[in-house]
Amino acid sequence: MSRRDSESPRTSRNDASRLAADKARALALIPVSRETEARLDNFVDCLLRWQKTTNLVSQATVDELWTRHIADSLQLLALSPDARVWIDLGSGAGFPGLVIACALAGRQGSMVHLVESNGKKAAFLREAIRITGAPAKLHAVRIEAFNPPAHADVVTSRALAPLEKLIGYAYPLLKSGAVGLFPKGQDVEAELTAASKCWTISAESVPSKMTPEGRIVIVRHAEPISAEPA
């Protein structure tokens, strides 16, 4: 048996039915072109194969892969519709970065930089980029060692770190004019309060389309608060 055959999805009929229903719900909320849908289908197939041997997403969310992960990522596009160059810090299983790259394919000048230091996840991302043909570039390094491009429109990250730390990671990009788009959960106000103790932030939060408690923090500017002299 070939490696490809051994990795082919073998979900039960019920599993496939649940995933198809979840896809329909996701695309009803965030419609995409047929070309983007085809790329996303290839991405999902690839992820489900790798999920059998590599923990890419929580197994409890696999049946809701389209709503919990894909549509949750796609909704960021509407917040910066003209953006072409995106940076995804701590890309993990490709959310939101690789999903956004699938949607941006065909748009001139589009590129999504995926920063992921975990070897197994980086290997998955490399394969997913190949299979989808999405305009994405993998940087298999720690965020601190990432050498960003000269220009970026958006910096994003999902489920990586509290906002205070995220802004620290993203600060060089924000300082150069990028907008930060950071999906957050019900503790967003507490995270904003904590971040404001270290950073002067120009930010707002908007509701997520996918979960009632979810918010997306839009950071347009941030500067560190200098420590007062002793």
C-alpha cells in the first residue's frame, strides 16, 4: 500500500455527512468562489489525512472543521478587503493564514507568509501549500527569528498567545504600517485591559460571525509604554 493510499480519508458515512453539512453552513455564512472552494476542499482533504498521525486540530472539532476553523478564518478578509500581503504568526494547521491564501489565489501581488516553528506542523503546511497551489510561503522558524518582508498589509494570529504578547510579536509589523487582526474569545476585554498596561493601543473589537462570544481585535497602532525611571 502506498503512503498516499494509507493516508486517504476513511471517515464513516455519518462523519462525511456531518462534515458536508458543516461545510454547507460555513459557506452559507461566508460564500466563496468555486475556485476557492476547490482549493479549500483540497486543503481539508490534506488536513484530514495528516490528522490521523499529527495532532493539527482538536479531534472534537473535526466534524465542525468548516465552521470552527475555515469560515472563522475567512471572515478576516472582509475586515481588510484590499490587503494582499498577510503575515500569520504561529500558523499551526494553517488557520487563518493558509485559508486566507486559498481565497487570495489569483489576485495579483497576493502572498501570505506562514510562520511556524513546529517541525510536524511546518511539514504539513509545506504539503498543504503544494496541494492547494495557494500563494503562501512557509517560514519554519520561531517568531523572534522571522525576517518579515519589506511591506505587509496585515499581521494576524489565532489561538497563539494573549493579546499583550501578540502585540509584542507583531510590533515590528504594526510599526511599519500593517494592521493587526486577532481573533479572540470571551476574555477579550480582560486581554485588552492587560495589554493596555504595557502598550498604548489604537484598537477596536468587532463581533465574530461564527460564535456569539467571539471577537476580532483590530489593532491599527501600538507603542510600548516606557517604564518610569526608578
